[in-house]
Amino acid sequence: MDNYEINILRRGGNWKKVRPDDLINDEINNVPKENKKLNQKSQNDFLFNVTKIDSIISKLETLETEKNKLKEELKKFEDAFLKKKKIAEVEINIISKEKEMIEKTISIIKSLKSF
């Protein structure tokens, strides 16, 4: 039973006869050194790119943190100005009422003068 062969159809369309003891992987292991170097370079480039992406993500997270701190600072200024606005509105209301009373008083004085 050890004397049999397997026919393998290659991509090119031709057949190859292989014995069970033959290593089919020999062709895979006999990749030219140039291809191995390209493969190694490709893996190094991939790892380099992954490292760069990780660095960019880290920088983006730092920027996001800084952005949030600046937003909090702006919120404090906004709150301070809203308080000042409310105080100013209250003062304006008080002054408006005082103006109305003064105008009414002037009106009464004018009407009394014409009496």
C-alpha cells in the first residue's frame, strides 16, 4: 500500500504526481530569500504601523482630555457671566420701577400745579 501516488492539479492546469513520502510543503519552504525578506519587511511595516496608530490614538485621547478640561473652564466663565447677567437684570428692574415711580410723581406734581 506504500507504493501509490497522488495526482495534484496545479494552478497552471498541469498535474503533478506525488508519493506519500514526498513533502508537499517542500515547495512552500523553498521560497526565495527575497520573498522571505519582503515578507519580513511587510511584517515589520505592519508592526510599525500598528505602533504609529496606537501612538495617534493615545494623542487623540490626550487631546480629548484637554478639550474636556477647557470646556469645564468655559463652563465656569459662562456660569459667572450668567450670575452677573441676573444681577444686572435685577438692578435694571429696580431702576425701571424707580423710574416709573419718579415719572408718576412728576405727573402728579404737574397735575397739582395746574389745579
